[in-house]
Amino acid sequence: MPHDLVIVGAGPAALSAALYTSREDIDTVLFEKGAIGGLAAVTDWVDNYPGFEKGVAGLELSEQMRKQAERFGAKIELGEVQKIEDQGKLKKLTTTEGDIYAKAVLIATGSEYKKIGVPGEEEYYARGVHYCATCDGAFYRDKKLVVIGGGNSAAQESIFLTKFASHIDMLVRSSLKASDVLIKELAKHKDKITIHLNTTTDEIVGQDGKVTKVVGTDKNSAQKVEFPTDGVFVFVGLLPNTKFIQGSGIELDERGFIKTDIHLMTKVPGIFVAGDVRSGATLQIASATGEGATAALMIREYLETQERGPLPQAVVGHPQLYG
Amino acid sequence: MPKNITIYTTNTCSYCPMVKQYLKRKGLSYDEVNLEKHPEMQAEVFEKSGALTVPVTIVTKQDDSQDVVIGYNLARLAPAIA
């Protein structure tokens, strides 16, 4: 028996869509291979999601979204979707839990933190080089750290890491790209965080299986610079999670994000996209939840059209007339 | 059915609840060791896993052999508990 809707992912866009569809009795199943809540769940603190005057922990926000979607009947399966195949009215999804079929699919797989691609990064992965401060920060109590990156994530996670580390060197390739609020917050931690602008990261060096220093270049002086450290956290941008759509006919843009039309539908009818993985997404939790809701309404429209056939041209584009 | 499962966690780790939830859904019980409450265990876990990260799940099988699963990695965790 096919599901009405399978959502790939369980981050903010996915949970928002699931809330809308399950509330309208659309049989909705989500598949998540990582953390429910996606990157939001591994973000220490979220200050710019509406409705939380003092901000909210990323994990707490994710939990609330999960519970709200489940309250209306959305089911979350812990497993990985490995392949999507368009079979016309039905879509076949190959998953670690077996094959499943759906009338519509929403891809909301988000993105993951990019690797920086310097020598030493792979060698010391999870043994001194990390991508999740909330997961691994606690191992660096009273130790020195290097954070690589200058965007919102790098700033936010550096501030979080001051709970543990004795000192943090933040290496920023050009200028800080974080929000003004976070830049002000960083300034409040100047006793613990030293920001090195125009500084590239060239190599992560270790000895006896442990990271000992990061070697970079000060672009102003073109001189090599070294930062002794016990660990490195990398936050240099995001990479879309799209590996499983290879061969499905879904189109990607030049950066690997999924292209959609204005209804958030891909080139393959019945397969929709919302959130960070969509080409043109603004990579914010608030916009992801908005896109999730929009996608849900478009999916409802699609499912109804599949059931009863297209409406006369005059009313197409005015869903409120028959919604 | 494994003989014993131990999950090593920290207070802020987001993937740790996912491992616990997965095992619960499979009807398996486990012991949890919070490495922030028991920092003396960190070196031992690092020695077993080779990774300074959590969650680390150690599955002890009936023949006392062990599988060490780093992170919330269903591709490794599912066969380990089978």
C-alpha cells in the first residue's frame, strides 16, 4: 500500500511540511538517517527563530517540531533513503528498511558541513578535527581550540565552545560574514576568542595521533602563521545532501542544489523540494519551515489533482477557490 | 540478540538521543555512560573507538566479541545489533 507522501529528511522544512500534511489527513512518513531536526538539532542556540523572545536551544526547537508533527499522525522512520525512482503515479524509494512507495515525495534532506580539504583533515577526523561542537566540544575542557570559518555557524559555535575551551583561535579566510548580533556577541568573549581575519588554513598538523597545530597564511603579510591547538572545529559552509537522487532525473544547479519550479516541484512530477537542499534557499530555519508549509500545500494540490484530474484552466492557480 | 550494549554520551550531544531512540524502537536495552559525568572513562573509550567523539556504542555479542559504532551510523549500528 503506497503512502500519500514520503518526506526524505526530518529537519525543520520536513517537520513543518509533515505538520501541515498530517493535519489534513495526508498519510505522511518521514525518513531520517541522522538527527531529527537536522543541523538545527546540532546547533547550540537559535536566536533568530520567531516566537522565542530569548532564543531557544536547537535541540529543544527540534523536539517541539517533532512532537507537533507527530501529534497529528506523522510517522518518523529512522533509516536512510538510498534511491528514488519515478514510476509515474508512484515513486519507489529504496531504503535501509526496505522498499516503499509513495504518491508524492518531498525531499528535505538539508545540507551538511563542508570539509575544508587541507592536509591533516581526513587523518585527524574525529580525533582532533570535528564538525559538531555540541557533540564533541565537551572533550576540550580547559584545552586550546582552533575554529575555522567566519559565518554564523562558526561564530555561534565558537561562542558555545567557550564553555569548555581555555582559548579559541578563530581563523577567517577573509572577513566575518556572521550577523551583527553574533559579531557583538563574539566581542563579549574577546578574552577567550581571538579572531584572525584574512587568514587561510593550509594544514592541520599532529604528532602521535593527536592534533598539535594548524598552519595557515596571513594574507596581509603573506607570512606563514602557526596556531598551537588540541583540536579543530570546521564550519566553512554547507554541502547539499543529494547523493541518493542520482539517476532519478531530478535536476541540480551548478552548486549541487536541487532545482524546482515556483511550486517547489522538481522536473519529476510529484517530487517536491523544501529547505536548505533547494536551489535558491536562504539557509535559515525560519525560511525552511516556511518552505515546508508551502511545499505541503503544493503537495496537497498535486495529490488532489492526481485523484480527480486537472481543473478547468480558469480556476488553476487559485487554490482558495476549491481548497 | 546482543549480550550487552553500552552507549557513551555527553550532555549536549544531539546524535546520542537518536541512538538511544533507535535501540528502544528495536526493543533493546542499553547502559549509558555520560563522559562529562565520568571524564575518567574518556581515555578508555578513545582507546576502544579511536575517536574523540560521541556517541560511541559498544555492542557485546553472545560470544563476547565487540562491535564499536562511532556516531549515529545506521549502516554500522543495524548489523551490529542484529
